[in-house]
Amino acid sequence: MIAIVNTGKRHPKKGHHYRLQINDQLITEFWHRRVDGLSTCLQRAAEAAEAAHQQQVEAMLQLINKQ
């Protein structure tokens, strides 16, 4: 199951803190202001997931290049 979970943390400018999870596995975290709406929340989740995936790929490539 894919879940976007509000952690309860708030920032005056960034809004609420969320965790994007697949089942119990944390994929990434991001900030979102509720007034920006659901579609913006989903877009921020997608962008954060893509950035996390890119970081994983880069880390794997660095490991491969060290061998």
C-alpha cells in the first residue's frame, strides 16, 4: 500500500511534514502546505520520490565504479 502520512510536525513557512511509504518502508519525506491542495501534495510526493530514487541510483553507481 502506498501511504502519505502526516508526521504531525509543522513549520511556519513549509507547512506540514509528510512521509511517503510503501507498506512499512519509508521512501522519502517532504513538506506541504494544506492550502495548496491535494494535487500539489501528490506532485510533491512524486517529486520527492523521484529525487530519492535518483540518489539511490547515484549511490549504486558510485559503489560499482569503486570496484
